[in-house]
Amino acid sequence: MPPNVFTNYPTVKKTDSINVFLWTRFNTQNLDQAFVRAQMTNYLRETAASPNGARFAIFTLGSRLRMVRGFTADSSTLLAAMSDPTSGTEPTVMKELSTPARIANEDLMISSQGRR
């Protein structure tokens, strides 16, 4: 565009679909939450590497539905929102539902995350 000429025409072709990541804590063990979070992160990183205009939003569901980040095609802002400790996307520990072996695995996983 020439200088001082502006447009609202999108520079990236947008898809017709919108996508929602719903992060739920109901009946989901800590290890499974960690796995899902890692998969979400990988997916968003791949989306950032190949922009196609897909729009995403992240919601959490605990005692209430909460929007972590509204719809955007910028996956870096979604990744940043997931990194925010107040986002509610960190795995929670529900040891009362775990077997002793699972508790040991979760404790090991949590302690190894602290060393990163």
C-alpha cells in the first residue's frame, strides 16, 4: 500500500470456522490434564508456524465457565494466555481420585516440571 493509505481488508485469508479449546477440570486426572495442555500447546505452535487464518478461543470450565482468551488468529497470544498462571489451564491435583501408583507418577511429573 502507498503511504497514508489504509484499509480494513484482511491481509490473511480467514477460514469460515472458529475453534474453541474448552479446558475442563471435571473428572480429569492431573496427568491427563498435563497431557491435554501439552497437546494444545503443540497444536497452537504448529498453527503459528503455518498461518491459515483459523480463529481460536480458550475457555476453562470449573465451577463456572470462564473465557481465558477470546477469538483470535494470533496463536502467540493464545500461547501467552495459557502461560499466564491465573489462566486456570495449569493441571490441578485431585489426589483423592487417584490410585497410589498414579499419585506417585503425578508427583514425579510435577517435580520434573519445576526443574524446567
